[in-house]
Amino acid sequence: MAQQCQSINLGQGFPDYPPPDALIQAVSDAMRQGHNQYAPMAGMPVLREAIASKVQTQHGQVYESRSEITVTAGATEALMSSFLALAHPGDEILLIDPAYDLYAPSIRLAGASAVRIPMQAPETNRPLFRLDWNRVENAITSKTRMLVLNFPHNPTGLTLKSEDLDALETILSKHPILLLSDEAYEHIVFDGQSHLSPVTRPSLADRTILISSFGKTFHATGWKVGYCCAPADITAEIRKVHQFTVFSVSTPMQAGIARHLRESDTLSELSGFYQKKRDRLVSGLQETVLRPLHSEGTFFLLVDTRALGPGLEKELAVRLTRDVGVASIPVSAFYAEPGNPKSNHGLLRLCFAKLDATLDQALERLHSIRSGLAG
């Protein structure tokens, strides 16, 4: 619809700028050096070793590159292969709503059922989503196989805190379930904070599947290269699905990324790079009727649209795309029932992984909104 209406697309989560020049050069060099045939099923050893080093430096968790790390066709395939390998008919998988839209269909394809636990929605005196760990624990039954976490969180921008990991440790000490941690935005955390992964706690790492994405990290979402880290016995099961889903991932991309990880300091610069974009968008929105919510991480920002009047978020997003020329994503799309009033809180998601010129152009259009758009 953004294309049809010639709207600025702040909806989909992809950058409108290229990957680092050094990374493109590394991939090009890999092609010329002959890295053009099948890679090993689990991933090129040089990349798995680079991932092991990265995770150990970042989280203090040691993964054996041969038996505990798998290079996947993006985080998407890592998630799908994990669900198919580890979830079975009759199992229940816990999701935190609003939840990334890949999870529930993948769980259904595995024959299991998704049990959705809503966060507490923003209120006037507390304008952020909040996770209730008591509600999470109360949802666990004898059928529960896995809890899925996604932090930094898409779409809310929340991050995990130390007290959240404390709560997780307490819950998992009483319930023998797996933990799947989707950390695609692990290197995009703001305001001097650090990303806290569940694998920083040994008691959680023993049952956690850690998934991440080089596409988000290196502005190359179209390359579809991610990875999955897990204890050896869990990895063995995930690889059984991975082998017959994609077999292996693009060889020159793997070689180029491995070299870039060794030679570049890009990872340490990402948070600052994206914080400037977040702050640019927040500052510009102050002059509109849209109220930005605080984003702790990811490259997304939620805006409160209630000043425009009542209505379903999807209807508002359609009007914003058609009449104003800025595409967004309704947060209700991340709930099981997008049309339910309980899924609609007057919130839209904007992506700020865009050139400054793109953000400025979008803000200029948003400044034109006064009221009545939702009517």
C-alpha cells in the first residue's frame, strides 16, 4: 500500500541505506576467492568460531562452535527450525503479547498451541508496556513446552532488566520448560544501557535457544543470515530440521560476515548510530499531535494517536498511509485478534532505520496532521 500511495514507508523494519562498504567488499572478495559452493550444513567453521567469540565477549557464555552454534537463513529460519524441532502436538508455547507475527503460525505448523500472555498496556500515568511475570508463571501448565522471549522487544522497544532475569530464574527453577530468546536487536540498545540476554545467567543458558540476525546488525536484511546457539543436545535436534529445510546458508555471505566480525568495530557503534535516529524522530514528533513513547531498544518507536480520536489502529494506519503519505504498522497486528478492542490502544509503530532525509520528509508530512484523521 505504501508503494501504491507513494508513501514514505516507516512501517516495515528495513533500512533504506546500504550495509557497510567494508562488509560488501569482504563478501565480494569471498566470491572471487572461490567461496561459491555449498557451505557445511551447520555453517562455515570460521563464522561459527566468530559467533562463539562474539557471544562470549558480549554475554560471558561459552558455546562450542562445532556442536552448539548453527548458521541459519536469517533469524526466521532459526525460529522456524527451533519450533519444528522442539514443539510437538499437544504442547503449549507461551508468547508475550504483543508478539512478533512469525511465532504463532510457526507454532501451529509444528502442531503445538500458542498461549498468549498480554503485557499491561500503556496508561496515562505509565506510558510504557509492562511485563507481569506472575501472569507468565500462572500460564504454565503440564503441557507447557517453551516460553518465547523477544528482547529488545519488537514492537514495544522494551529491554530486559536484571530484575526480569531474576524473575525468569525463579520461574524456570520450578518449571522444566525451554526458553527461546529471539535477540535480533541485541546490538541496538539506548541511553547507555546494555543488552541483558538470558544466557548471561548459567541456570537459564542451560535451557535457552539464543537466536539473532546479522541482517538487522549489518543493515542487510535481504541477505537472510542469522544464527542459533543452544546446548549440544538441543542443537542436534534443531539441525535435523535445518538440514532438510535449507541445508546450508549462502557461502560468500558467511565468509564475508566472518571477516567483517574480525576486522570491524561496527557492533560497538550500532547503539549510538540508532540512538541519533531515534532522537531525531522523537524530537520531530514533538511538533505533531502524535505522542512518542520511549524506546529502550530496537529500531522502532511507538506513537500514541489518541489525540486523533477513536478507531481501530489498522483503520488509522490505512488513513495515514493514504491521506498523509506515511506508512506505519498498527500494534494491534501483533495480537491474536487485531480487530478486538482489547488489542487496540491507539498505537502505531514507526521504523527509524532510515536515512535522515527520509525521516525528515516523513516528519514534514506528519506535521500536517491536525485532528480528525481517525474519523
